[in-house]
Amino acid sequence: MGLPSGTFSENYGQDMAIVRTRAQWALLLAFLVLLFTCPLFLNDRMLTIMTITGITIISVHGLSILSGYCEQISLGHVAFMAVGAYTSAVLCARLGWPFWIALPCAALAAGLVGTIFGLPSLRVKGLYLIVATVAAYFIIIWVVIQLRDVTGGADGMPVPRPEIGSFVLKSKSSWYYLVITIACVATFLAQNLVRTRVGRAFIAIRDNELAAEVMGVNLWAYKLLAFFIGCVYAGVAGALVVHYYAFASPTQFPFFDSVWYLGMLIVGGMGSTTGAIFGAISLRLLDEVVTIVGPILSAVVAPQAAASLALMSRGVVIILFLIFEPRGLAHRWESIKAYYRLWPFSH
């Protein structure tokens, strides 16, 4: 299943493999070579875009596991990014810890806080769970602002750059390599997680909680585990954000980013690792197109309309996908691959 015509799996291991043919291996290796040689031929602006997109992909992977696979819809995802960001910032700036130790601590802290705020999912779901995660966002940001002596409050705090020995990661290319490497590892782990027993339990909960419980799935444990794993990804992304900008501030984590992350899943495709990547890249590219078109549009129509173009374009794209392609770009991509695999019998 999922192989080109005339190609068959001979054992269970081959059937479960992610990369299954020599052609797929060749394409994957070529893509990785291209990805890691980008700093050789791209300018700093393009590297910045790709670095920010990579951080976004890491965060959206976490939301995909939580909302796409386990259907625990969260609008407080950015708050858990803030938890990871400030954990790493405080450990590095106040206590002098190295970034490489602070990063896993940030992921763990975000996961634990996410588990605490995931407790309402045991009793409520749907709209009520969404409201609970919105409340989590405002509570966490309020705590960050109130702890002025630790976090710098609303003024923020400087954050040191990561170091490898005497080498400080401050160039665009060095940050690109760091973020892309972590994004590739995060994608690999996310893709493999959903193929395990845990991933199958998440999908069972998403499809029908009652049926999952009848089959022996522990709803209490797996819902909290989904919150923990999803927030671990958010914590890593948040830590990368503040170290990339060398500054931590509550304004780096606006509430509407949680809405846009959910929109990325809608555009890319809910319940798909590939969809998280497609969605993050698509809306980030849309932002860049708006940046180019905005000044041109302001000269033709009212400047106010051009200023709100970014919000309008994102909203319009999400609405169009909800109406015409509710399964997202990942479904369209699978359709294209199925056409190729079944050719010449694709009709």
C-alpha cells in the first residue's frame, strides 16, 4: 500500500517503513543536501525567513500532536512557548547555565506546565476546553509580567547567545543550521510517534472517545500525555525564539499567534506531520508576499486597507481551505503521490 505499481513489501518492517524505495531514499537525501547547503547560495534575508519558519514548524508539530491527532484543541499554545522561552532565558541569563542544558529544561518545564493546564481536558472538551486553554494563556503571561525581578516583567530581559566552546552562534547561517537540525529531528520524532502505540491511542481518542475507552485506552493518561508532548515542542520553539533575538519579552508571544498556528494546521491538514510543515511554510510565505504587495497596494488603494492586508489574507486563505479543501494541503499532496504510484492505472 502506498508504493508505485509493481513494487511490493516483502515483510512487516518494509511495510511500516517511512522511506520505502530507493527512489524515495534518493529524493530524501537530495532534499537534505539542498536544505543544508542553502547558506551557501541564499542571502541573510532568506536565511532569516527559513530560520523563523523552522521554529514555527517545531511549534506547529506540537500543536499537531495535541490538536490534530488527539483532538484536544488548544488556543494557548503560545503561552507554553513563553514558558519554555523564559525557563531557558532565566537559566542562561540569571544562573549562567549553558544553552544546551537550558534547552531540554525549557522543554520539560513547558511540558509540565502544559500537563497542569491540560487537567480540564479530563472533564471538558470542545468549546469549554478551548476557553480553558485561552485562560491558560492569560494566566501564564500575567505571571511572567508580575515576576519582574526574575523575568524582567513587561520590559523583558536580555538573553545570551548559545555557545559551542569559544564559538558564539550569532550569524544567520549558524542559527539556520541549528534550527533546521532541530526541526528535522522534531519532524522525525513526530512522524514516528504517531506510528507507535501512543500515536494509535491518540487517534482512537480523536475518532471516538467512548470507543477508545471501551477498547482499553486510558483517556486520563493519554490526554495528559498529549498535552505534555505538544507543550514540549512548544517549549523548544519558545527557547529558540528568545535566544535567536537575544531578548525575551511578553510581546514576542501574542495571543493571536495561537490562532494562526491552528490556522496553519487547517491549511496544511489536521492529523498529519506533513500537514504541519505545509501549513507553516504556506502562511509564512503568504506573509512575505503581503510584505511585497502591501506597499504597492497602498499606492493604489487606501493605506489603511494595505495595512490590514496581512490579517485579511490569512483569514481569507483559512476560510477558503475550510470550504474547498478541509483536509488541507497534505491531502492534496497524498492525492498527487497516489496518482504517481498507481500510474498508468491512476484513473
